[in-house]
Amino acid sequence: GAGVSQTPSNKVTEKGKYVELRCDPISGHTALYWYRQSLGQGPEFLIYFQGTGAADDSGLPNDRFFAVRPEGSVSTLKIQRTERGDSAVYLCASSPDGTLRTQYFGPGTRLTVL
Amino acid sequence: DAKTTQPNSMESNEEEPVHLPCNHSTISGTDYIHWYRQLPSQGPEYVIHGLTSNVNNRMASLAIAEDRKSSTLILHRATLRDAAVYYCILREHASGGSYIPTFGRGTSLIVHP
């Protein structure tokens, strides 16, 4: 079946611009996660949704970052006033039950802020 | 939070076994040990997990020390497709019905033909 998909695969933007990154989870998965991965580092947790609500947003670095999942399926990560330090790969994962071994990751969106 | 320590990189030849170590000296009694790997330009994927006993699956084996302060992921015959970053993760940061992993930097495995 279809895995987690993320669009776009690459996004180049200018400092100060607004960007939206989309995640399509595996159908039926209630849990959805966003991570950020900088070069040479492991993924860092940003936010976790259970259904439509954000159950844990403790990893969001500041108020320029926001994520939504209005219908409990597709999620959008929104970054306002982008900064060069936001350049990274943004990974999305989904899970049917919230256990570590059932988190299925998408290929990521590579964001470059010039 | 329990922390893990892994070597930055390891090398192996194709068809040879690979033993990837992980130290987790502050592990608690209820922490499961998970391994994920990340192939180039892909998201991480689950490999194996265990609590106390050694575990085997189609991808790898997990050997857990008796005191649980270290573990070893074993690839029995490395292939070029096994070249990836391998992450040892303890189940932690329980939140709202889920567990949020802390990945660390992992071990970059290089496989030579």
C-alpha cells in the first residue's frame, strides 16, 4: 500500500518568506509526527498529532512554526518569516498506535532558505 | 532522560557480519531498546527492538547485555543496501498516548564491495 508522502520534495525560498510543507500519512493512521533533520544530525521531534489535535508541540522551536491537521489526516507544517537556520529536511511520520516500532516515515521535504 | 552512545561510523565488507554497538548505561527497567536505520535520502525505518532477551527478525539480530547497559545490532551478512545511518533509541518521552524517540547522531555504516 501507499506509504507516507510529503510534498514538495524540495523547497527553496528566500529569507523572510512563508512556506507550507504537506504530509499525507498512511490511511487510517491516527498519530502523525513532524521532525526536523539538520545535516549530519538525527531527526529532532517537532510536534505530534493524535487525530486532529496537537498532543505534544514541545519540539517546535518558536512561534514562527505552526502545524495543523484539520481533518485528522493530511497535515501541514507552516513556517513564517523563514530564516537561514530553518534550512533542513523536514520529516513526517505516521503510526496506527503510537508505538515506536510502528512509526513509518516519509522521504522528507528538503527546505533551503537563501 | 536515558542517553545512548554510538560510534560515529563503522566500515564493513560486503557479505561479512557487522556488529553495531550502543551504550545506554542509564537505561531504566522499563525502557525498550529500538533500532532504526536511515538509508540515503530516505526517512528512518524501524529495524528491531527488545527489552531483555536477544531478538531476531528478517532484518537483523539484537543482542542485549545482561545488565542492559549496552546492546549490539547484528547484521549477519552486510550488503551494499545496508549502507545507512543506524540509530539506537530508547523508548522515552511518553506523551499523549505515544512515545517520542530521541534519535541522536547514530552510526554511519559504510559497506565496501
